[in-house]
Amino acid sequence: MQWKITVIYMLVMGLLSVILTVYDKVAAIKHKTRIPERSLLIIGLMGGAIPMFAAMQIIRHKTKKPKFMICLPLFGVLHLAAAILLFPLIIS
């Protein structure tokens, strides 16, 4: 049961991170209110790093910002490491 909750959580965080990334790109183009960088990074840290990084590459958003190009891959590696280490506990 715990693995289902974990998978659902990661899917929701991934979808949320992509939606917020695309929204921020559109807001930037239209000169509307943007999502703070700190908020985007927090969403990435909470589980959306890999999808957010992929979305940023695809739509070419914030790709020149070192904090995103360093932190998001780092968060992704940490998420994968945690998943590998915690996998035996989650499936039991």
C-alpha cells in the first residue's frame, strides 16, 4: 500500500512541477505575475525535480539560471538515491 501512495505522490508532484513551469514561462512571455524561483525550487525538492528539469529543457525556460541547472539535477539524483535505498521498506 505504501508504494502506491509513494507512486501517486511522485506523479502528482511531477505533474504539478510541469504545470507550474509552463505557467511561469507563459507568464514571462505575457509579462504577468510570475512564480517565485524559490517556490519552483521547493516544488522540485519535494519530488518534481526530474519532470521540472525536463520541462525546462523542452520549453527552454530558465535554462541559463545556474541555480536551476545545478539544483534540479542534484535533487533528481537525491530522489533516485532515496528511492533505491527506501524501496525495500516501501514494498514491504
